[in-house]
Amino acid sequence: MKRRTFIKKSAAGSALLMGGSMALSSFTQNDQTKITILHTNDVHSHIDPFGPEDGRNANKGGVARRANLIEAIRAENPNTLLFDAGDIFQGTPYFNYYGGELEFKLMSMLKYDAATIGNHDFDNGIDGLYAQMPNAKFEFVSSNYDFSNTVMNGLVKPYRIFKKAGIKIGIFGLGIELEGLVIKNLFKETRYLDPIEVATDMSRTLKHDEGCDLVICLSHLGYNYRTNPDKVSDLIVARSTKDIDLIIGGHTHTFLPKPTIEKNSAGENVLVNQVGCYGLYLGRIDFIFDSGEVKPDKGTTIIV
């Protein structure tokens, strides 16, 4: 099975060009099809753009601007999916006043397809998160948070499969350990499962049992920890598994001017990306499907 290789050539706001190809499990069309993946992370209730006096973030961000970008990209390519890697809540008075209602309603208006759960999404407690779930017209995925003894039981799926132009895209989520990071009475009986074991199982299920052509992990584990290199992170997940094609990360507010390419446990390439925080940037990664092969085409960090 010929796996993809990537040729890195990018800067902030420019493209990462990636060549190579890999065999597909189910896609057999002869015509070229482009799948576009858009993503955000750690928006932290930033609804409005930053003002002209806000230093390096001046005049950036804002949900309305992001909506315009997303609308333009979808018009260019209807085979587009939009994801978020967690920490939707907490950071501005909008959350203090509305408790997450506004964030979920706006994400629904932007037609997000799926999101995972970050530690700050428990800041109003698991009951507060549960209360806002009817406002989210998109899926939540988390494979290593066991909600079976909580009010969230059944509302969060371990994975989700999307189909675009006959191509199967499998999505699963990973969250950071809550113990020691979030007050216990906020997450209550939510159980944290080992993310490496879960990622191995979920990616194998999606790639081989479900026959997905792309496997994407929405991660709120953090990109990397220099002072604690053994702490589980996106880079460690990439190195420790073998069926993930793309990791969309969050938690560490890491701005990557171009996606990182890591070798997985089988020596094959995995793409890892994260676009900072506060809705300042929108991530974009395109995949070209052509006659039974997928060719990762480009990754772009778009300034909002």
C-alpha cells in the first residue's frame, strides 16, 4: 500500500504543498475529487474580532469574518467539512452571560460538522455543558471520555463517518486528562481512558472495519510538551499509531505556520496541525482523490 509523502513549502497564510499518494479502501471513481478539511481550535468564546489597539492580534478574528471565509470556500468546493478541536467555551463575557448558548448557536449557523470536547468546555460543569447541547446542531466526538455514568451519556459519539462524493472520512476525538486540570465536581463521573490505546483501536476500526479513505483525529491533548516530553500529546499519538492520516489539535494554543509531518509506528507520514487560538486563524487542508489514490494537495493557515 503506497502511503503519502509530503513536500513542505509554506508560511503563515500560504500553502503547504504535499505530493505522493496512497491507496484507497473504497473510493473507485475515475474523476478527480477534492475534499477540503477546515478546522479551528481553542476559540474560547471569542465572538467579536479583536480591536485596532489589541497588539499583535489587532483587527483579527471574529465569527462573522470566519463565516465569510467558510462560505467562500464551500462555494469553491462543496465537498468541504468543518471541525473544531475543543475549548469552545470560556474567555469572554459572552460565556459568562450566556453559558455557551451563543457559541453553539453560532457554530451551528456556520454548519460545523463535528467537534471534540476540551477541558474548558466543563467550566460550567458537566450539567452546564449538557444544558447547551440542544443548541449544537453538529456532532460531538470523544473516544476516551466515558460519559456512561453522567448526563452526557449518549450525546457524544466515539466516532463519526462522513461521506463526500463517495469518499468516506472517519472522525474520532481525544481529550486531555481532566484530573488535576478541572475540578472534580465539574466533570463528575466522566472517566478518562488511555488516549494511545483508544486512538489505536478507533483508527483501526475506521480504517479497516469501516473502510474509511481518510481517518482524522480531533485532539485536545496538546501539540507537544517540551518540559515534559513523555506527556501524551498529538506528536506522541502520531508516532504511536499507524492508521491516522491527519491530527487536528488543540489545548496548547500552538500556532503552526505549516502542518508538521510525523512518522507513525509503521514509518509512514501523519499530518499534524493546530491553528493557535481565539479564532484568529482558520486551518485548511485539501486532499485530491484521483482514480483510486489520494494525493494530499495542500495545507493552508488562513488569517481571519
